[in-house]
Amino acid sequence: MSTTAAVPTVADVVAELERRYPPSWAEEWDRVGLVLGEPCALVRRILCVVDVVPETVAEALAAGVDMIIAHHPLLLRGVSTVAPTTYKGRIIHQLIKADVALYVAHTNADVAAPGVSDALAARLGLTDLRPLQPSRPGTPAAGEGRGAGRIGRLPQPMSLAELARHAAAVLPATAVGVRAAGAPDRTVRTIAVCGGAGDSFLADATAANVDAYLTSDLRHHAAGEHLATDGPALLDATHWATERPWLDDLAALLRSTPGVETLVSDLDTDPWTVHAASPSAGAPAVAHPVAENKEPDREG
Ligand SMILES: [Zn+2]
């Protein structure tokens, strides 16, 4: 616990975060929690980011923050060096030298209620939310509406084409925007959403009998086969755009901690920076182009 009345420590902030997002709720393969930083260091200013990349680190240093809270783990797999001549080693050196702590809440924030997909659903105006894939009974995250993705109802029915425009308008702006798959005039009332790469939940979206499923990082074979087997229409936004809305919830949580100023990064960390529509595009082409699935479809 902090002995200073007004300013919390890294340990105080971590305790607050772990009340909302217990590390035991994270997937086994995930790596969440404090990555670097002295637990006793004081925290006056925090920056919330989706990705710890050179651009968001530069933003943190320029803003003079004491702590970064990130969604994606900086170090997910084993490393044998953090030399500053390596990409991640450079980031680690910059943060330690500037006394900036780093904390990660990833899949434990995904399954939390409210969690990452609740913030995404709220942007779209969805109501009557429930998990797309509830946390399995017997696991630490089970119960109380927790689980991956969310299913909800749109404020009013709209066509798939209208929904794509709506999503592009209410999600954080990106170069790529939102693309959709399915008949443009298909009426959508219920929709499943999943922040981040959600193609492992395509079957759950079909089983839930929703009209559309919005996520990111959808791939050719998985998406095509899903549509060919009468799955819901698909909307593919960018990874950052589907997870950035959660940073506002995170900041709201931290703003209840006295003595801390919390900032949210709006730097788009998607790799895609340019979008060009084909000159002949406009009319919907043929039905889904999946004829055969030549490669086995692997996750990862
Ligand atoms: Zn993600």
C-alpha cells in the first residue's frame, strides 16, 4: 500500500487494475501483469495504449508519464536478449531509463465484463449484451456475463451496407475503415462483435444465429467458407480500431484513483496506412468466391 496520501504507487495502480482484470482470467498462453517498473515508484500520469511500439513510447516520453498500460503484451514469447540493438530491447531500455513502468491487461481484459468487446459494442450502440463465447464453467473467469466477444441488438435494423458505414463512422478512424462480406442489402438486427482477431469465433457467431459478426483480421479461406455455409454477414475492421474503444473504459477506471492523470493514445498502431478503392469497384461482384480450400486453415 502507498504510504503517500495523494500520489499512488505502481503497486497501487496494479492492485486497482487487478481488481477489475484479475490475471487468473487470462488465457494460459498469455502474458499479463507488470512487465517493468519499480512497484514503489510514484505514478502521477498514465498513458493507455493498445500497442507498445516506438511511436506510443515516444508519445509516453513526450507526455512525461510514469506508467504505460497496454493491451498487447510487449513480451509474449521467450527472449534471450533485451540488448538496445534489438527492436524490443530498445523499447525496454527507453522505458527503464525514463522510469516508466509498463503493465499489460490482455485476454483478462477481453473476457472481463465490462471488457474490451463491451466497449466495442457500446460504440456501435448495441444493447442486451451477452458473451459470444462464455468463459467455460470451472475456469477462473466463469460466470457473471464474462467471456469472449459480445452479442447484442442494434438500436434499429439496418442493411449490411448501412451497418458497414455506421461502423466506419463510430469506430476510431483508420486508413482502411471497415469492409463487409455478404449481401449488401441483408437486414441486420442482431450482431456479434469481438475486439481483436476474432476468426476463431466464427462458428460461435453462426451458432448464435446473429445477422452479422464484426471483428478484425479475418482471412480469405475462413471468411469465405463461413459465408458459404450460411454464416452471418461479416464486417472486418482493423485490429486497433476494435480495441481502442476499451482504452476509454480503462482510463475511466483509473480516473477514479485520486492523484493520477490518465491519458489515452489515439495513435493508430495498425500497420495499414493506405487504402485505395479499385476504380471499377462499386457493383457487388459474384457471390462469395470460395471454390475450394486448398490450404489447411491454421490459427496463428
Ligand atoms: Zn488485440
